[in-house]
Amino acid sequence: MTKKHFDSASYLAFMAPCIGIEIKEEWKDEIIGHLDNAAKMANIVENADIDKDSLDLANTYSPD
């Protein structure tokens, strides 16, 4: 599995003003933790051994 480095603190510092949100100092550690977890999940998905020629669609919910 290839692990890519993701700098959550730098991403947060860059993106918050780009999307116009204020991040309070007391929130930053928790947000960075969530971004770190999201990066770990993305790394797992990106490195999943999936046949590039397969297309397995997920089931969809249809109420009766």
C-alpha cells in the first residue's frame, strides 16, 4: 500500500479562507484530527485492489 503524506494543518489553513469560514483556535486540533482520519480512509480506498475494468454498482434504496 502506498501511503501519501497529507498535511492536514496546512490544508486547513489554506482552505478555511478559500471557502470563507472562520476556524476558532480551540477547534483546530479536532478538525485536524478529522482531516487526518479522512486522509487515512482516502488512502485505503485509493489503494484498494480493484480490477480497473470492473464496474460493480451499489444497490439503491427504493421505498415501496
